Amino acid sequence: MSTPAPHLPADLQRAAEAAAALDGVSVLLPWSWDTDAWVLRCRLVREGGDAGPVPKATDWCVVVRRYPWGSIQFMPAGVHSIEDTFWHQAANDACADKPWRMGALCLTTPGSVLGRLADGHEPMDADSRLPWHFRRALGWLQLANEGALQDDGDPFEMPPLPNLSSSAWPMAYIENLESYRAWCCGADRYGFAKLGVVPYLKARLVLQWLDVAHKPASPAVGWGAFAEGSKEAGDSAIWVRLDRIPVMRLAQLPRTWGELVRASSDQGLDIRAVVERLAPMLRDGRRHYLLIGAPIPHNIGGPPALMQWLCLRLPSLSHGTKQTRGFRKGNEQGYIRRDRAEALTPREVLDWVATQNWDRAQRATRGVLPSSVRQQRVALIGAGAVGSLLAENLVRVGVEDLALFDHDQLAIGNLVRHTLTLVDLGQGKSVALAERLNRLTPQGRVVAIPQMVQCTDRQLPETLANASVVLDASGSDEVLCALDRGHWPEPVLFLSASVSWRARHLYLFVAQGHSFPANAFEAMLEPWAEQWRGDDAGEEEIWEGVGCWHPVWPGRYDHLAGLAGCAIGVIEKAVSEPPRTPMLYVLERTADSGITVDSTCWEQAGT
Amino acid sequence: MATLVTKFSDFIRDIRPTQGQRDDMKQGHTVLRNRLSEFDDLQDILVSDFLQGSYRRSTAIRPAEGCRSDVDIVVVTNLPRPEDDPVGGVSPADALARFEPFVEKYYKGKWRRQGRSIGIELSYVDLDLVITSKPASKDVEAYKSAAALTSVGLEEDPDWWLSGAWVPIEERAKQVTAAAASADNEWKTSPLWIPDRDADEWDQTHPLSQIQYSRDRNKACGGLYLGVVKCLKWWQRSRSTDMSKPKGYPLEHLVGLHCPDGIASHAEGVTLTFEAIRDVYAAYPIIGGKPVLPDHGVPTHDVLARVTAEEFKCFHSAVVEAAGIAREALDEPDADKSATLWQKLFGLRFPGPPVVKAMGGFTPPSESARPKPTRYA
């Protein structure tokens, strides 16, 4: 629903006049209101001579929303402008119902070559913002014409996908340096791929790469535990490996089947022949996918570092009785002929689908633990308030290999300070928490063991014996006894986290060794217990609800969450530099909502 | 006169390597020796391997913060020296090189050549591998005996002796005749040859005789000698900013020479040793020289060879000061004041006088005791 045309804001008018005063800018039509934006049609004359891919003068529709706060887009006009997609530009598709094309210029990319032509940061005040964009647009035109929009060393960018459907689910895959190396060792240039879907997930997953005989091909895809809940998608995919991203020219990906075939045969691969060869497995009336992979570097001009996948949805191929006249049902030659004439004609517009690399390296920019810490095999004993907070923190900052031990079930009272939700009531805490944590990361492998570690067990559970970091958050002395009695052949980092009454303190005990040093733990914690027993001695026991009393301890979620978050930093340091002797870190909440960390070392002889 | 027997026992227990460190050392050398015995390419040249050093003599102190424990292992080979066999003789550098495939296989990335030995860096322990040339043929039986190969230190087995009749402690109780621990029926072994500091030439050493000497001194001092050595080593390390040498074995050697027999307590042993060193070497700092101390097993070696006269002078003046404090502490009848004085020498690890309680006496509780857990999760 379009809003009625308002009055042209004065600051926009002023800004436009300032822009129009720039060299090379001339206004063709006055501001007009289009649905939700003001549009100015203007002509930009770039610097330099007439030669080059960009005409000297080009027409633009400048689309402005909620000036000066909203977006400013320079769209190539429908006529007298550029039709190809250049770098730093959206896919320059034609648009049926607007007088402009869809190739909006990217004028605000930080650190790009554009920065060298116009002042660094985008000013947001009304007088300067629009003229700044015009200056940038003029700069863009000049660089585009010189082919200088990208420089060696700039981060590599993928060309934008033309005609991208916004409603289709993206195709998610996992690729990293290791998988790229595996691809390089393989000889196959094409094959099949098994796709999967997970009930709640709005994406398709590339579960497994297969060769033409449907046997597993390398690399193996390292999906985490959440993918075990996947079902095979009804559709499948063909994959093809090229040497380079198949651009037509500049940043223009093929728009039609004919262009794609041409672009790939320029690289020596006949994509049509590949599809025809593999088509017999895809003739079921469904629309399957074509995955096109090519190696890309991290930075332009750099060595290839990653396999990047493009994906398009194939039309439904000839099958059954949809045959060429004169050929029997089932005759492959006939199907191929019909495909060439109807489904995969040169002018068939390609139905590109967005792809996403869900590898951990791609998701790490917002902040994760260093890899030496992330790669530990962690066993967490106790999935209560403290355990669930520590677990959620650890998984979000990148820990993938986590085993949870807890025998208890989630009750309504727990929700006040647990990371689980109403959905999980009545379930075992470890099971529900593992399920939740496996949904935090596509590569997480969190397992649940719905039992508590007991001192009378004959031997340690296997998952516990294989851990490299054992984190006790059970608050139970029996668990510590079991860890003390156990023996790990390789030294393991032991951590024990518990809080005091009202979560005033978090005690984090850290020791490295072949078993948990319970003596040292008791000795180091005792002075703290003595000190704070006085504090809570006057409090009544806490009752919750009606009925028989059971032990409940007070501790607010925000307090626990702060302490748990702070503890992660201590854990990170302990894993990176294991202490030579046991240490006790006491995190204390101060009166002004800060947290102080105090640490002591274990001094005595260990006999 | 307060001898503070318990405090000294506690202190000495606290300055020796921790149980964990001892476990690591034991594990490290046991595994290495097992691997040696299974490494095919070395079987032709291996005669024996045994432990030497402060670990074996039980005179080691806990490593400083950030440092590791050391275990010294001697590997006796049958490689002849060039002096004995001009044709087939092997130089020290070549002998060490023979072991490089072994350490490369099992300790890749963790070993390095250190002049006369191969150092192996494990997580908490450093192993030092010294290679010897062929021993005298009369000594081979001794070097292969159970007595030589045992990894038990002198503290655990003060009755250790180098003889075919030696049996481990746990079996001694069963054997009626095993009580005869006597130096009379010990093997008299000759020194071994190991690479010199730069692995240019073969040089003599006699680790077994050092162990025997320490055993004898310890017996003569009623089992207190090993503790006195540890105390002085700890004292030296706590003063290491003022004086760097002598430390380690040379310091132990000095204690061996000057700790008198028949001491009744560690306190007495420490005091008398300091006083003896102060008095016997009083002249050297004045004339700007240092004494020559022949090694027990190889008398041609001077134990103080690598200590300069200047360093000896600093050492001596520190000993003078220490002797004074120790004598004061030993003669002080009040136990608490004495403990405070000993702390001046050894630092706060020496147990001080107990902290005085603010309140004494028993107060009846005002309400019934309610045990409450103090940690939650």
C-alpha cells in the first residue's frame, strides 16, 4: 500500500540542489514520489575519455527513503544507462514495473577503492549526505570505466546473483581450506549430491557429495549433530566443478542457460553434456538443483583458499510420457532432445538460488574462542543453572565437542535461571540441553548422557574418559570423589564451578593432572566456605510452592549469567595455559554490579 | 636449644618435588627406558641404562616456578673410544648421533642436542640422556645389575648397595639373608667415559660412586644428610640473585665434605655445615682464589672448575651471614623465635610460629548447629 505523496522535504530539496551543482551532474526530471520513496532522474557525466565500457553520460534514478536516515540508491535508468553488472553493484537485472534497472550501486563499502576518490565516512547530516553519494557515484563511474573497481588485496566478493528469488530457501553447505584441499586431490569434475532438510530449518543442506555412481566422494561434509534430524530432501542435486566463477564479463553471472553453457565451455567444461549424462537419475518430474563450484581466494589476487558453490534450480526435465514425438517412453535420446527443445533452451532464464557456506570459519568473525580452546573435548557434569549457562556460553563461542551429564528432569521452577524453555519441561535436562545446543551451531556435536557420574561406578563413562577438559558444575561432592578416584592416562584439565548462596560468588577451581585433586579442592575452598557461612546463617530455608520441602537455593539469572560469562574468560585462559598447580578463582559480585576475580595457588606438598 | 624437628620435617617434605612431579619423572624415565629396550637399531650397542643425578640421590628440590624437574639417565653402550680402538673407535659426537633416530621416532619435536647430552622436553619433566662409551669389562656385570638399574632413590632405600646380592625393598623382608648391607661386598667400579661439554672428547665420570658416597654420608648422619643437602640447596636458590654459584652438585659436594657425622637434627646439620664452610675456606676470599675440590669418583676432576673466584667470594660471604643466623636460630630456646629466624634463611616456606588466635576458650553455641552446603550449581 503506497503512502499518499507527501510534500518534498526542504532538506532533501536543498541537498539535491547542492548535488546538482557538482560537476558532471544534471537533473533531468524533478523529484517524484514512487510508493515509498522520492526519485530523482538525473544524468551523470563521468571523467575521462569516451572509450570504455561505461558511456560518458549515463542516466540514473536516485531513490531516496526517509532522508537523511533511510536508504539512498543509485539505480541505472531503464534507458541510456549501463546494462551489465559491474563490481560493487547489485545484479543489474531489468525491472518490468519501474523505470530503472535493479543494479543499485554499492557506494558505502568501507575501505574500498572508492574511498580514495571521495572522503572516507558517509556523513549522515541532511546537507552533506546526498552530495556525498553523488560524488561517490561519479567516482564509481570513473573507476568502472577504467576497470579499477577492484584492487589486488581487496577482500574477494562474489558477483551478485541475477533474478534471485527472495522466497526460495538458501542452499547451505560446508567448505573450508581442508575441504578445498580434498577437492583438489579428487579427479572427478561432476557427480551427484545428497540434499537434506530439517523440520524447523528454512534452508536446504548439501549433506553429502557423491560421484556419478552415487558412491561417497570426498570431501566428507562435517555437519554437526543437528543434521541427524534431517530427512533426505525429495530433490537432489548435480554438482560440477569449474576452475573459476563463470562470469560472462565483469561481475555479470550468466542469466540464461545459453550463457551458462558458453561461460563454462570457455573453461573447457561442457555443462550441457554433464547434465545430459546425469539426467537419467533426475527424470522424475521434480525440479532438481545444479551446484556449480569454483575455487576462490580470500583476497583478490591471492591463492585459492575455498571452494565456493553457486546453485540454480533446474527446470523439470523430460520424463515419463513427456517425450519427443516419435520416441518411446523411457528412451533417453528422446528425453534429451525434448530437454534441448523445451526445458534447457539457450534462452531459458536461470533460476538462481542463494547459497551459504555454514562452515565455522565463515561464522567466526563476530567472535569465537581461539582454536586451541575451541577444539577441546569438553565433558560437562551438571546441566543445572550454572551448567546450562556455561554450556550455552561455551557452545556459542565455538566449542563443538561437548558431552553433558545430568540425571535430573526440567521442572517449572528451573526456568527462572535455566537456558531451557517451556517446550523442554519434563524432559531430562541433559537431553533437552544437548538438543538446544546442537541448534546453536551447524557443526556442534553435543551428546547427552542422562546419568550423573557416581563415586561407586566401577569405571569412568567412556565419554568422560576421552575428554580433554572436564568441567564439573554439579555442586556435588560425590562427583568430585568420582573424578578423584578416576585416572586419565593423559593429563586433563579439571574445572569445578559452583556458586555461593545468592550467587554472591562463583568458585572456579582449576587443576591439570591425571585425576581431580579433591584434597586440594577441599582445602582451597574451605576458607571461603568459612567466610561466607556467617553471611547466610540467618536466612530461613527457602520454600517453593506448596508441598514437601526440597532444597532450593536463591540466585538470580542476571547474577548467574554475569558470573558465568566472566568464568568463560578464566576457562579460556586455563585451557590455553594450564596451571602448574591447582588454582582457585573466586569471582565476586561487587555492590556496584561489577565482578572482581581473585585467584590463589595451591602451595602445599601433594602427599 | 630448639631443634624444631617437626618443622624441619615439614619443610623438607615441602621442598622436595611433589608427588605429581615424582610421578611424572618416574613415568618419563620408565617409558624412555622401556622404549630403549625395544628399539631394534640400538640393541647391538646397548649395555645398560640407569638413573643418576639429584633425583637418584634424593637430593633434588622442587623446581622453581616455571621450571621443570630434571631426570638424568646414563645409557651405557659398548661403543669403543678412539683411544682404545683407533680403527673402530667412535667419537662422542658420533655416539650421540647414534641415538638420534631413537629420539626422533619417539620424541619428535621435543629433543635437542645439548653439548654432552640429548635433552628431551616432556610436558612437566626434562630428561637428560648421557651416552657412555664401552665400560671396563669387569664392570659390565655391575652396570647391568638390578642394583644399578633400580629407579628407587636413596631416600626410599637408604640401604641401597651396589652388589649382586641387592634386592628391592619390598622383597627384602622375605629374604632372611638380605640384611647384609655392607660396603665390603660391593662392586668396585671404574669411572665411565661420557662426552665432554662440547662432545669433542671423552671425559670421565663416576655417577655410581657419587650415589655410594651420598649413601654413606647419609648413614653416618642418621638419615639426616639428604635433608641437610636439600635445605642448603633451597637456601642457595632463595639467594640466587646475590650469588649464582656454586649450586646443584657442587653445593651438594660441599655439604658432603663438611656436614659432620653423627648430627642429631637437621637444624644442627645445617648450622654446623654452614660454620664449617665458613671456617675452612675463610682464607680464599681474602687472597682472591678458590679451593680445588676433587670429585669422589674421578679425583682429577675439580668440582668447582666452573665456579669463578669472584663467585666463590660472593658465596662465602653469604655463608658467613647464614652461619650467623643459623647459629642464633639453633641456640634460641624459644621455639617460635627460632622458627622466625630459620624463616630468614629459608623464606616463608619454612613453617613459622603459629598465628595467635584473637579469641581463646570455648563458647557454647547460641543455636543448634545447622550444617548447610555452601556451594550450589
